Amino acid sequence: MQTLRRRSLKMMRKAALLILAVSAAFWVRHTQGSLFFEIYNWLTLPFQPSVVKQEIFVNARIKELEIQLQELEQKNNSLNELLNYTKTKNLKGVIAPVIGRSADYWWNKITLGRGSNDGIQEGFIVMATGGLVGRITSVTANTSQVLLVSDPTSKAGVGVVRSRQMGFMKGRGDDQAVMEFFDDEPNIKVGDVVSTSAYSQLFPAGLPVGTVESINLSNSPAPEAIIKLSAPLNILEWVNVYPNTPNQIES
């Protein structure tokens, strides 16, 4: 008799469990398991970023993309300016990107991303929008080193375009250079335009250099002037490199 009761209880328990399982399955299907998702979200909530953090991340990403877009636009504008300048001056050279520059030698030299594989050689002239940049001093297969006209060791024969007063110019390590005149009483005034002269041994004549900012006629041993360099040497991104031969330049 007891054995029969036990069997009956087991069958009733199994039937109850079966009914409960079927009911749960029907409920889950009917609610599409929303309770399970709520439980999952509740359990993982500590590991999820808050709404505020998510907004910060999204805004940071948007700002990053905006900066990248502005950077691309600026590079495109710089390259277009150089291309237009090259077309205007009829220069036949190699357009090269500036890929290296040391903070300790910012006004002394730059490294270009073009080399002998692109036809560049030592002694080639480097120009940019605004005028003279410098000259190539060393070359590898894919890079070139440029000595800037702003370097204190850089010298060039220059002249005042208006009065044809001649002299030589040397860099000062910034965006200005010093011009010393051959004449003791040069015909010069502030605002005069300066270019390379026929006396220059390193550069062809007629390359734009800069404008006169100040004059010191009492300087010894020769009168001198401070020249504001016309090429923006401190922010160069692209330059034009071409052979140092007079017939390559058409002013």
C-alpha cells in the first residue's frame, strides 16, 4: 500500500514539473524572453559604460574625426598652393613631402620623402610657396636632406630687385636673414624685395628670397639689412626640388 502511494506521489510530482516546464516555455515564447534579457542586463550592468561615459566616448570620436578631416584639408590646400606656384613659375621639378624635422634644428634642416630614385641629387634647389627654401646636401634612395637658407651656415648671393644693389645673405636661425652689402652706401629701403643674384655660386639668379625689414647703414665692416624670408620655413609640408641649372628657371 505504501509503495503504491509513493509511486502516485512521484507521478504527481513529475506531472507538476512537466506542466510547470510547459507553462514556462509557453511564457518565454509569448514574452520573447524579455525577462531573461532583463536579468542579463541587470547582472552585466556593472560592466557596461554609463550613458554619460558613452556620450563622452562618442563625442571624443567625433572630435577625432573632425581633426583628421581638418588635417587632410590643410594638407590638400598646402599641396594645391605648391602646385599652383609651380605652374606659375614654370618650374620643372620633383614635388616632395617634408617627412622629418628635429626640434633642435628646426630652422637648420629638413628631410624630404624623395631621393635618388626620384632623380634628386646633391646641390639641387628647394623651393616652396613664397620662394627659396634651401638646397639638397645629401641624398639616399628614398630621402633627401635640405640645408635651409635660415641656417647660420647657409650663405647666398642676393640683390635688391629695385636698385640692383648686391651683397650676400646668411641665415640667423629663424624666419629672418642678414644681408651684407658690397657697396658702402647702398640704395635700399624698407620693403624692398630681395632675390638671388648672378653672383651666387649655390643658387641660380632670380629666386624670390624675401623683403627688407630693417637697415643698418653704419654697421661695420659693411652696411647690412634684415631680410624677412618669404617662404614659410617653419610650417613647410611640401616643397619643389629641381636641378641647379639656369635654363630650368623661368621667372
